[in-house]
Amino acid sequence: MDPLYLSNTDCPCCATNFEITRVRPSFKNPNRSDTDFCGYYKNGVNPDFYVVRICPSCGYSFSENGVKQLSDEDKAIYFAEIGKHWVSEYFHGERTIQQALTAYKRALMIAQLMKAENRLIAGLLHHIAWLYRYMEQEQDEQRFLQFALEKYIVVYENEENSEKNAKLLYIIGELNKRTGQYSEAVKWFSRVVNDKSIMDAGMIRASREQWKDIGEILAQQRESNLS
Ligand SMILES: [Zn+2]
């Protein structure tokens, strides 16, 4: 069975109905995942590549999560700043990693212009970091992990009850760890482990493991400094 199928959707900006490519649900489970949830898929079709939809008519780009109809004011802002440069192009069919990257960067630019929710922007930045990881472009991956981290912290500072959101605390710890900010990482992992009101067993276990791993990295660094 082809993991991809065609569907269609309406553009929230210009109302054009257009074809989109989607991944069948049975192909959406990763074979394995990194500790920050970056997924690897054994049949080579990565569902993340298809999350961003691009309207062929006006170029408005949006992820399947959090689609909102644009107000007339927002449409005017979009066309004045970004839409006027659009050259009609179809993005359906199988996507290469480069096309996925183009789609995510366009969605990011538009989300920033439209002042989208911080959580959505953090997710786009994190996904772009993963695309660079797949391509083994470490400098760009690190740059986008740092951008995503800063945005997740804004989410933490602004969302209600975020201090109880174990997954958010964990991901902030994990991105600190991946960008080499170990003492900051420990601060966030220890919150998940030590807050008695947090019940998310999976995140508690993962935080404990990553915390322990940092202990080992630091011990190794001390050893190599002594020798
Ligand atoms: Zn459109």
C-alpha cells in the first residue's frame, strides 16, 4: 500500500481549495525516536515532511495543527509582506527533505509575521532542527535547537500551569542538554523528577535518565582534563 494519499483542504487566506498529500495513519509510527522525539521511519516516508501545507494560489503556508481563518487585516499583512512575492508552485506529491525544509521555513516566516502562538512557532523551529539533523548539518541543527529552546522557555513563562507540564519541562531540559548547557539542563530535569505533583511516569523516567547521562558526561570531562 502506498503510504501517501491525496486529500484536499481550503486555504485559510484566499479560500482556494487545493490538493494535499497526506501520510496514512498506519505509517505514522516511528521505528525509533531520539530523546527529543525526532522520529526515524523505516519505510523512508517521514510524516513530518507533510505537516506544512502550501496554498498553490497565494503561497500561504500553515501546519495541519492550529489552522485559523485569517481576518481581512491579516490577509492584507500577509500579501503586503510575503504573498506578493509568490510564484505559483505545487507542493503536492512525495516531498524531498529539501522541499520539507522549504515548507517549514516558509510556514515559520508566516507564523512569525502573523504572531502565531509561541507553542506553534517553537514546534516549527524544533522540526527544522530535526531536518538539519537528518542531513547531518550540525551547525544549523544547533542554531535551530537554540531558537526552539528560547521559544519553549517563552511558552513556559506565558502558559498557565506550565510548571506542571512535564513534557514541556523535559523538552526544555533536553534542548539545553543538546546545546551543551548542562547545568541549565539539570535544573529543568530535576523539576520533573522532584515535583511530587507531577505524575507523568514516562517523562519522570526520561528526565532521570538524561540527568544521569549529564553526570556521566561531566565525570568524563573532568577525567580528560586531569589526564
Ligand atoms: Zn491561498
